Amino acid sequence: MSPQKLFKLHSGDNVPLLGFGTYLVDGYEKTRDVLDRALTTGYRLFDTAKMYQNETDIGRALQVLLPKHNLSRKDVFITTKLYPSDHGERAYGAIEESLKKLDCEYIDLYLIHWPGVFGHSSSSKVPKLRAESWKHMVKAVDDGLVKNIGVSNYTVRHLNQLIDNSYGIIPAVNQIEWHPYYHPSDVLEFCKQKNILLQAYMPLGSGNQGLLNDATISNIAKKLGKTNAQVILKWSIQQGVSVIPKAASKSHIQDNFQLDFSIPDDDMTVLSNLKKYVKFDWDPETVP
């Protein structure tokens, strides 16, 4: 499966299985330079969020870079996300705010960033606020502000709650932490059943926490003549899971894109059974 292979969303829009994460990419000049390298390499999906505080810089950069690369707005896919304090009646205004910062006509994909609500922990109030957010997101689709809507950090329980009260649109995407050290198979199987694209954030783990230097991964990478990062990313894509790795250097940006190879089934099995459980980011299991 090529990294450029597209997944068809419910709306009919196609989204590449390989995108570019922009977490910790900030400041206009840095953002412009990093996105320039990414566009030159071939990335067309760019993932951001209000929480990342870089929507304005990304919007400014794309205004300059799209003409430079002979591209138009329709040639790139932009994802951004609802800040966890903006749940409920504030959600529609938050979409308008992101749209203004990104300086574009529409957002390709808008996600609920977190099923919880900052400042609230009530087991009855949080699901209601979450449902209200979704209602406003559906309205944003109807009004043409957003083309697709989805969620992030949702468990199967959260997904079932949403689908039961989806206002006519089920999530197009569920973006979760996913890598060989943490890969909840129940979420993947549920998403496949519902034709929801599972998208991996932190697909390479976090920092120097062992995943990129795992000895088993290193052995497989050496055998295939690939880098450890390439093997980890391809392991996800080969399961139909989209990945949005972040990188800044030209070499890493290019290496992460070079995924047009296959991992043998036996090695896929080994990678899926490393017997190491490490979750690097927030855990939604306790969110009501």
C-alpha cells in the first residue's frame, strides 16, 4: 500500500494516508520553511489545532507557498481541531475563528481534539457538552465552513455515544495515539466496521522514549534497508492507518515520505507483538 494511496471519506473527499503534523512548529519563518520543505517533498495533508497556536502562521505560509509550488487551495488538505475549552455552544464560533486564522475558504477536516472538557469532570455534563459540540460541527458542514468532521482521542465507548446521536453525520476520522508500543485493536476494528479512518498521531512515539531505538525494530529495518522511522510508519499504513508524523529537518521530512515498500507478514506480526505497552500522551479512558 503506497503512502500516497487515498482513503475516501464519507463526503466523497479523498485524504492521503500520509500527512504532515505541525505540533511544535511555530513562528512564521520557521513554519514557512518547514511547510516549504514538506510541499517540495510531496506532502499535501497538513494537521494543526487551535491548541498548537500556529494556525495563523500556517495560513500566512500557505498563502505564499501554494503559488510558489503551483498549487491552489484544493490541492492541499487542512485539518484543525476544537480546543477542549470550546465545547458546547462555543464550538461554532471556534470553527469560525480557526477559519479566519487559517485564511482560507473552508476547512477540510475539523476534529473534536479531546472528548473531555477542560474545567468539567461531571459524568453527565461532559457527554452533553460533547454532543452539543458535534451538533454545531454538523451545522458548520451544512453552512460550508467545513467539509468533513471527526474526533480525536475517542475510545470505542465515546464513538458509540456519538454515533447514537450524530445528527446525521458520523465521524470521518478518529485520530488517536497509535504506534507499535500502543495500538488499541478494538478501536481499529470498530473504525474499519464504520468506515471511519483511523489516523495516528505520535506515530513515532515521543522523544527518546525507546521506540525509535527498539532493537527488534532496528533488526527489521536493517533487513529491509530502511530507517527505523520508515518501518514504524509503514507498519501503520500497511494496516490502513493514516499517519501524520512531524519533522523539521529536510532529511527527516524526506525519509518519512519514502514509504513505497512492503513489510513482510511475519515482520508485521513481530512489530504488532513487541510486548511493550507505552502510552506517551493523554489517556481518554477516564473521560466520561
